[in-house]
Amino acid sequence: MRAVVQRVTRAKVTVDGAVTGAIEAGLLVLLGVSQDDTTADADYLADKITGLRIFEDSDGKMNRSVVDTGGAILAVSQFTLYGDARRGKRPSFDAAARPEEARQLYEYFVDKIRAAGVRCETGKFQAMMDVELVNTGPVTILVDSRKGF
């Protein structure tokens, strides 16, 4: 699994003009699922992301996690994180999981975030979504479960 994690002061997702998920301070997580991913990958990412110390402490150092700050997470499924544009100009998405498997692991990931005590809002799986955010810092971290094991 791959995630693009952005520290935000606010973020929201809309589908057909209706807000499906919105948070104030916290993390926007764009989550991609590959064909080879398992619940172990989702467990790793949920633990890593909820524990990422990318919020500033009283000394101005990035030393606090979303759990420490009482922030929320907005998790948005994004299969295009597995786009491969090495050949030609049109990306291939062959490495991305099929929708049925991706949905199951995405929902499992969201459940793991919530089980960690973090409020987790979502987009709408397989929908055309508009994502708005204010990335503060800016802080953007890439996390890949296959590079962490």
C-alpha cells in the first residue's frame, strides 16, 4: 500500500457537490492499494500514519503525532498512486488492486485508524471526488508498506 500523507489545517471531499468527509486540523491521507497488498500492509500503514511525528511541539519541532494533537484523518482512496508512467505518456495502472480487493483493504485501513482512537472521515470509494485542502508547512510524507517491512 502507498500513502501520500499531508498535514492539513482543513480538508474536505465532495462528490456531486455533497461533502462526504471533512476535517479540521489533522492529516489528509491519499491511499493506494496494489494487487499484492494484504491486511499486514494496512496494519503497517495505519500504525505508521497514526504515529508519524509531524506536528510541532511547544519548541517548534516536529515531535507530535495526530494522536497526540487530537487531530483527525481524512482517508481518500486513490488507485492512481500505482500509476506507472515509465513507458510512454499514458500511465498504466496494472499494479493497482481490482476494486473489490481495494475496497476491502481501504475499509480495513479506515477501521484500523478508528480503532486507534482517531476520528477518520472518508471520501466515496470509486467515485469522482473533489478534494480540497490547506497543507500547512507544507508537510507531505510518502509512506509505502513495502519499503517499511
